[in-house]
Amino acid sequence: MIELDDEKSKMGLGEVLEADYMKAKAAVEEEEEEEETDLQKQAKTLLSHLFLRLDALSHFQYTPKPHIEELSVKPEVPAVQMEEVAPVTMTDAQVKAPQDVFKGGGKAGKKAAGNVKADSEMTQAERKRRRAKKKRAYENKEKVKPKVVEAKMAAKGISRSDIAALEKAKEAGVALTATGDTTSYTKSAKVFGALQDAKAEGGGKRKRTLPEEVPARKRNSLML
């Protein structure tokens, strides 16, 4: 028969557990404090010399090497199959990454970007290929630009001769207005003089002034 103490303990549960832990720790420390005898030390030394000589006789061929875990890499394998994630019944198309499915340059006008890479991720060959592609696109755009401008001018009723005359006027520094007036902007003094004359008139009926370079006959026809 086991007799149980029916008196209330004066120690709490934490104190009881602490006392048990200290007793177990003290017992372990006492075991560790036991020193080896001279005979045990001598036996260990002899055994170490014996094992060293045996290894030397076998040229250390039978010495076990440290175990190194090898990492096996499986390329071109979907992650679902490697990790064995359910559901098992999945097609290869469902486990492919977006860059594997969307290669770019497909049917959408061959303008799809596909797998976009940063500059740091691109190789030297890929960077050269990208620069060449941009250069070709720029050259094609420059070739088509004159035809587009000519088509717009033809739609407005402007011929090639008019365009050539306009280019010559720009090179000479003369601006052609819609009324046929010509104004020379090669000298800033003439421009500011015309602005001062317009300001002096005070908002009344403005009188057009023509540069002195324009012939008199043309000046009379333009002033009418």
C-alpha cells in the first residue's frame, strides 16, 4: 500500500519542478566531475597509436570518408513532378511557366514581347540583337516618313513644287503667310520695328508694313 500525504504542500508547482530539475542537474555534474584514472588514460593512448599504425599499413584506404550529401538537379522538369504535389493527373501545359508558353513574336503582328529580361540578365549577344532590331525599326520609320508627309500634303491639295518652295523659303529665312505676304526674320531689328509700329497704331485698322527688300511693284500689289 502506498501512503499519500494529505497535507497541503507549501510549495507551488513551479518550485517543485525547479527542485527536481536542480537535483537532476547536480547528479549529472557529479558524474562529469569524475576524473579518469592513469590506467584509463594510458589505455586510450595505446589504442590511438594502434589505430594509427593499422591505418598506415593499409595506406589509409579503409579510412571512412566524411559523408557529403550530393545535390541532384533535374533540368527541364516541372516543379509539380519534383515535389509530388497533388493532383497527380496534370498535363505538362498546366505546369509550364508563362515564359515557356508565351515566347513572343507570334501571330499578333510579331510585336509580342515574350519573356522580358532586364539588362543585367541579358547576354552580350542578346544586347547586340536588341540594338540591331531598334536600328532597323528606326531606319524603316525614316524611310516611310517622307511618303506619309507627301500623302498628307496631297490630301490638302499641296503639290511637290509647293513643298520645295517652302523648303527654300525656310533656308533663306523668309516666312510665307497665307495671304502671300513675305517677312524676313533674318534681322531682329526689323521684327521689333514692326512690333513697335503696330503698337503705335493703338488697335485701329492696322496697316501692313513690308520690308524694303520687296520690289515696289510687288509692294503695291500686296498693299491693295
